[in-house]
Amino acid sequence: YSIKEIINAAWLIYNGKEYTIPSFKTIQLTETDLLKYKGTYSTPKMDLKITVDSKDGNMMVQASGQQPFKMDTESTTTFSNGQIGLVLELKLNEDGSIKEMLLKQGGGELVFTK
């Protein structure tokens, strides 16, 4: 983490803003595990699409018009990237299919569907 990220996190915490402290623990999922998350997600709240893919056992995420980046696996349904303060939480239906994806960043939260 850069000094800027640490100072920003401290400022958010000091001012009572929502901040998720990174766990610094990751788990490794197989390509088969990640396959069910692959696809394009969108939200009606803004013109933004998120493409989820995998590479070498890692979740890769690409937002519209941006370069893909790696997400750390915190659990089988929670992925994060501490450098940009992004957390993705996948909510599943009872049958294991994806119900929705919550994107959390900068204290905001958006719901995406596949």
C-alpha cells in the first residue's frame, strides 16, 4: 500500500466513514471455481459494464474502457483489490447461480447483475 492509500484509509476511519480494512489473506480458487463468475455484469444506475474473467487461477476484472486488473480472493464469494479500494461480493441463489454482484468502493455500493 502506498502512503497516499494509508493516509486516505486513516482519514476515512478518523472521520467515521465506511472503510473495509484489508484482511491480507487470500485463498486460491481453481479455474473451475472461477468459471461460474465469468461474464459481463451491468447496473441500471449508470452506463458501466464489468467483465469478469480468470487467468492463472485469479479473478480478472475489467470495467468499460479500462485495463483488466487482478482481484485478490478473500473467500469463495468476496474479491478485493486494495490498490484501488475495490471489493466485489457475489450473492448466490440457493442453486449456486449468481443472483447479483455488489461493487463497493469509496464508501459507495452498486448492485450489478449478470
